[in-house]
Amino acid sequence: MATNKLLNIAFLSTYLPRECALATFSEDLMDAIDTIGIVDTNFIAINNGIPTDYSSKVIYAIEKDNQQDYVDLAHKLNNSNIDLLVIEHEYDIFGGDNGEYILDLVNNIEIPVVTILHTILKEPSDKQKLIIKLLGDKSAKLITMAKNTSKLLKTLYGVSPYKVEVINHGVRFRPLPSRETLKTQFGYENKQLIITLGLLSPSKGIESAIKAISKLSAIDKNVLYLILGETHPDQKDESYREKLQVLVNKLHLQDNVQFVNKYFSKDEIINYLKMSDIYLTPYLSRDLAVSGTLAYAVGYGKAIISTPYMYAKEMLAEERGLLAKFENPASLFNGLKYIIQNPEEKLRMETNTLKLGETMYWDTVAKQYTNEFFKAIILNPKTGVI
């Protein structure tokens, strides 16, 4: 692990080839930081009991449900040349009750820690609140991706305001042909293309979207709703997808709703976003603190309709999109109809969204993270605790 860079850091999270949003986020962030050229990045992967072949970036791996692994990792890092540990936090990727084994790591580590929070709940359990509070105590910096959640950390979780930083979710930028050129290339010419991206699970609220498309297709036969993504690995079977397919058949929407059941590469995600007319997130979770797919839709300047979960309310403020009611097909239909029938308003939304999206590209975001990592070292080079 010898390095001639100014800073040597390690990330702790899930890692590719494991199909997980955090794994993709971590790889993108590391790649962008590597491009800057002053920080050496390494990775510590969290296994879920399945043997996995990792790239050379992975210097250690721990088993999610082995509590001793977390203690052992702390001792390994204390005796290594790693200057800083970056924890990607999501409750369910760590072992124990609500992922409490992560506390065995931070209670034994002596090098600075920065924690990136991917879930911040409005109504946490006592255990969930305690975990975030202790992570805040032990970390030099807590990074969140929305201003709304920054306020929660300070007021609800009791984290020092001096430790909380807001950095937008990063977006990979790639120049592409026009929307119409891509539609023709992929066989979607003359379609009003509406898409939802991501791993499929009941929390996505796709039933409401399909019912909204049923009403929309009655006034515009060229509407096509693409539900893009394989079933979430935490789901035991394909029963949710099958339930949705039954609904599509019942509503006679075979020409207006299509499922593409696969795990999409970043390039494929970008292609579909670029060619889409409307991006739709009908999610059910009100507390969703960040959505990587919504961040990418903002990054590519889409007209967006979403239910009003925390991240969506912030991203779609200032006329960057429309918010619809939870579990309300009529509300989704009204938003879809409005955008399709008002092309000038659609263009205005896209312009407003792109202004924010251009600040979210990984080259900009990686510089912000790098600055925070150096600040963490300066705060306390031994423990990272102010």
C-alpha cells in the first residue's frame, strides 16, 4: 500500500461486482478522486457471505455478519499507512441490529474517519438514532447529500453542526447525440418516452405509475413507459414484477408499458436518460434521503415527476419538476399530462434542472470530497475527533 500521493485513504462499503447502488457510487467517487491525482484510493469491501472476486483496489474484505471482523479491521488500519477511512453508511449493509457492528469499528479505530450518510430517517428508532449520533461523535466529518437532511442531523440526531457538510450526489457526464437521434437508434422514434430506473421492489410504487399510464395512453397512444432494472437482490423472488405484469395485462397496456429486466451499466443508464422525455419516481418512502437515479435525471436535465420524498422535494424545488401525491395515480397522471401537453413548460423545467445538474458532475463533486478529506486530517491526525 505504499504511495507517493499526498493522502492515502480507504473506503468501506459494498463494492462491484456486487450489484448495489452504494457499490456503484463508491466506484464513481473513487474514479473521480483518482483523476485529480493527489489522493491514493483503496477499498475495503463488505461481503454478504457470497465469495466475490474483487479488483486490485480492494485491500481488505470483511464479512457483514462477523462482529470480530470489524474490530480486527480497526487494528489493521491503525497499523497501516492509511491516513483516513471513509465509511459509506447505509444501515443494512453492516451486521447486527440496524448495522450496529459498525460501532465496533469506529470505537477501536485511531485514524480519522469521514462518514458519508446515504439514509437519514425523519422518524428513526432509538437504535438508529444512536448509531448516527455515535458515528457523528467518532467522525471528523459527516457528509450528507441534501440540505434537508443536514438540518435533521443537527436537530434530531444531535450531531455537531461543525461536522456536517452537504455535497451533492455525483453524476457521470458523457456527451451524447440528441434525444431524437437516440430514440431512432434504439427504436423509440415518435414515442413519448417515460422512464423509471433502478432495482425493482415494492417500495418503488410502480403500481400507481402504471395506472397513471393507463389514463394517459387513452389521450396519447404514443406514450411508452419503460420500467428499467432487475429485481432488487433483497427480494426473494419475482412476485412483485409478476404482480405488475398482471396489472399491465389487465389494463391492456402491453403497447404502452415495457419491463427491461436487467442490471444496467452506467453508460446504458445515461443513454436511456438522454432519450427520455420524462423521468418518473413514484416512490413510497417519505424519508428517502438520496436517490442516485433521481440525481442522474437531474444531472441530464430531465423533466421530472416524483412523489414528495425528502430528496425529491429538494431536487425539484425552484420549478425543476413536479411533485405528485403518494400512491395517487390521478396525481401522477395530471403531472404527466401537463408536461406532455405543454412543451414550452417542459423545456423550461429541463433548463432549470440542468442548471443544478451541471454542478453535480463527478469532477466538481470529487474536488469537494477531497477538500473535506484533507480537512478531516487537519482536524485531528490521530483520531479524527474534534
